[in-house]
Amino acid sequence: MLQKAKEEVNINFEPKVINFVTVARLVPQKAIDRLIKVHSKLINNNYENYFYVIGSGPEKENLQKTIKEKNVEKTFKLLGKKENPYPYIKNATYFCLLSNFEGYGMVIEEAKILNKPIIITATAAKEALKNYKNSKILENSEEGIYLGLKNVIENYNKTKEVNFENEYVEYDNKDIIDKIEELI
């Protein structure tokens, strides 16, 4: 198992452009179809970004069709299931989980361990961001996500910094890392 985690992963993210990554099962609750529409609107309004979705599921064909209809095949990628999604999360500019509804997502914990800036919709998953400073919670609607991501892109293009000031205090993952190291 440890060997698989150390395998090289070919990540071809676009340099100098925001690369958003999400890890989600391709099912309606994850709202990937809504995300494609938001992404298309951002691209059409000259807010350059790339979106990568790691995961598989029954909505794959419908999502591929929507990607083609919205003409975003070059900037919105369904990468399929990955044995080791961590290098993708680590190398992305932002980790997103923009679901219609969500419980306490383990993938959010994994993104926190990698110290990624996290963007989620206002769902029950926001509890996972308590005590994690580098996060942003967006209104759970197509317009709310569009405005939130537009703001993120504008700020990034001005400052070239990836930073949020969440109302929560600094997240400390030392205890979690120590436990993982004990297991290894």
C-alpha cells in the first residue's frame, strides 16, 4: 500500500493559471453539472481557470455531454477515479467541494492535511472547516458559486497569492500527522 502512494503521478496542470480540483463521486448530489455551467460562464466572461474532477460514477456520460455542449473540453476535465488523488490535490491551486448537499467530508480532512486552500458550498460540510483558516464557504447556488469563484480568480490574478481569511482560527494538523506517522 505504501508503495502505491509513492508512485509517480503525471499531473499536467496549467502553469500560471488557477487550477481547481475536486474529488467526488459523479452523482447528482455533488452538482458537477452545476459546476460545469459556472465554469463555462467564468470562461465566457474571461475568468481563465481550469477545473479537474477526480472520481467516477453514473453521471459520467451526462457530464461529458454537458462539457461538450458548453464547449469547455479544454478547461474542464473529468480525470476518472485515481488510486492516489493526493498529488492532484497537493498540486492544485485550490481544492473545491461545491455540492448541493454534503455531510462531513473525509476528502476535506485530506485537503486540510495537505494545507490546501479549500472552497466549499454552504452545506453541513462547513463543520469540517472549523478551526481551518484557509477556506471559503460560498452560497449554495449557481450564482453564489459563480460570484465566489469570480472573486477568487480576480484576487488571485491581482496578488498571485492563494489566501483566505476565514472566521475560524488557525487549523493545526500536527496531531493528525503524528498519528499517521505512527501507523507508517
